[in-house]
Amino acid sequence: MIPAKRLYFLLLLGMGIAFISATITTNFISIIITLIYNLIIIIIALWDGLRVKSQLVKIQRQPLQKLSIGRDNPVILSITSQKHPAQILLKDGYPLEFKVSQAQFKLAIPCNTTKEIAYQIYPYARGEYEFGYIQVRQLSHWQLVWYHTKIKALEKVSVYPDLVGLRSLSIRLSIENTGTMRQSRRLSQGTEFSELREYQTGDDTRMMDWKATARRSRPVVRVLEPEREQTLIILLDRGRLMTAQVQGMKRFDWGLNATLSLALAGLNRGDRVGVGVFEREVTTWIPPEGGQKRLSHLIEKLTPIQPVLLEPDYVGAVTKIVNQQTRRALVVIITDIIDMTASGELLAALMKLSPRYLPFCVTLRDPLIDKMAHTPTETISTTYQRAVAIDLLAQRQVAFAKLRQKGVFVLDAPANSVSEELVDRYLQLKARNLL
């Protein structure tokens, strides 16, 4: 039990009684009176606190679903009072590695009432974590003490990649599919023959089928659909540069989110998707396959992987893919580079893919570098920092220009927005039938 403000006030009142009694009686009697008064107050406070034990609120944490890294995940607590109103202080036993929207709650709950409270947790890293005891302090009926107790609510939770973002992307792709496929059929875009239909205003005259037009005595066009069952291979670097922190998360986690987003887009468009994770060697290889259930398999296989302090072997990773994948494919390498010299091996690896495969290099830029490079400075130290940031960005651009010159598609995007930009670029490539 912990003393409340009212108990402190009553004990301070005892000091006043002691002072008054000392002026009327002897010091010895004054001390006896004060001790008796304080003893009575403490006994009453103890009795008041013990009564709370039979009136404790019941608290239950709703089962937690899979948590998404880099997202606000809701945690809901259900609190039920008994026959008496309750004033409580509550703190959940969330993992200390998480950022929380509110660490402690102070609540007043009427009698026989159930109340739900919610707060948000924000994980910065994937893995397994454990929620501990819920700590509760409940104010006694006479508000003399707080009765402190712990409610056992141990629960293990797993932090996954950005599942919230994947759900949003899935809805977006489903909506776009309806309109985009209808439009592509109307505009006769694609590579595979679908059907013949009468000419409509706006159709490409190059798609006229003159034999069918002659037979039917009216204009007829061929309708083509984008080719399905193409192959998309994603190579995710988990080497040294991917261990760096970008906006609170490892660069590898941003890359993993982008990998799964691109895989979802590919599966949604009917492609076969394969994923490889590499550093000095390809440590994880998931061969290309299609199907809507494929994404769940990719999530479960890739979630436990963590980056390591090893230099990546781009040529070795690409060589393994070339030896195993005979069919033409879009090969996306998600990594990061510093300058032209450091990107030499990456360029050599991408050259091995041309012209048989379609190479696509995706790099994850740190938004902090952009901010430093474009923010005016006032001190010498910040000026040096800005100069270094500008130099880094310039060297990156030189490296990307060299890659583009060799026919490599390049996307250099801030790590926190690379998923959206990568999916958009992939959909553009599909729409242009470049694969």
C-alpha cells in the first residue's frame, strides 16, 4: 500500500495537534497524544487499504495480433469495476523497446461498469517480445492509500514487417485492377491475344484485324491483354550498409518492406515471384512461384532474417540467379551504395544480367542526408556536415548515371517511401510491356 495525499494531510494535522497539546500540557503528554493520534490514523488507513483487496477492478488485455514494424499498433485494455466506484492508476507491461503513445493512465470508473482504453505501440525492430504484468494502483474508499497490485498478463508477440502497409496496398491494387484492366483492354494494350470485338472510337487502328473486318463487313480489332506468368526476382541485400539506422529503423527493414510490397504487386498482376537474400553468399533463396498464398509464405520465411556486418557479393548473388533462372525475368536488387568506386561490383553484377534479363537497381536513401544537404547553415560544424552530405548525393548521382548508361533501371528513393515508389515503377514497367 502507498500513502495517498489525504493520509499525508492527516499526518501533518497530527503535528498541529502535537503543537497545540504541547502548549496546554507537558511535553510527555503531548508526545503520547500525538503517537496515539498517528497510530489511529495508520490503523484506519491500513484497514481502508485492505478493504480494496475485495473490490479490485478486473483488467484484461485483448489478445494482440501480429504487430507491424514502423507502425502504430493498437493495444486495448478492458477494465471492469465491482460494486463500488474505482479510481485507478494503470501501467501496462509493454516491452521497453517499443515507443508508446501513453505510458500511464488515470481513470475513474463507476460501479459495475466495463471501460476500454487503448494506446498505441510503435516497434522499431522485428522479432519476438514479451508483455509483462499490468501494474495497478487503486485508491481506497476513504482515499487514504493506494493499493498496489500486479495482474498477470504475460503474452508473447511477434513483430513482423509492415503488414498494415501490405493490407493497404492489397486494397489499392484490387481497386486498380478493375479499372486498369478494363482500360487496357479498351486501348488494346498488352502482348497476349484475348478476343475480337467491334471497333470503338479511340481504339488503335494498328490493331485492326482486316480478315475479320472483311468477313463481318464492319471494323473489327484485336484485343490484347498484358502477359501474365512473367517472372519477378527480388534480391535483397543484408550486408553492412543495410545495418544502418534510418529514421529509427534499420535500412534492411525498409528494404524488407519494399521487397514484400513488390512481391504483393507482382503476385497481384499474375507474375511468378522469387526472392533471394544475400551478403557474401545467398543465404535465403525462395524460387519463383505464383499464387495468392505465396505472400504468406514469403512473410514467414523472410521475417526472421536480420542484417549482418559483412560486405555483399553482388556478382556471386547474380551468378547464382543466372545459373538457376533460365527464363527471362525482371531482376530487382534492393541495396544501397555510397559512391562510384564502391558501386563498381554492383555495376559488374548488373551487367551480367543484360540483355537476357531486365536489371533494376533500387537504393534506399537516408532522408536525413537530403535534409542536411538542402538546409542553410550558420556554423562551421554544420557547414562541414552539409558539404559532406552534398558530396555524398553528388557521388550517388554519378554512380546512378553510369548504371542508366548501361541500360539498368534505377530507383533511388528515401527509405521511408521506397515501397510506394517501387510498386509504382513496377506497374509502369508492366504497363509498357518492357519485360
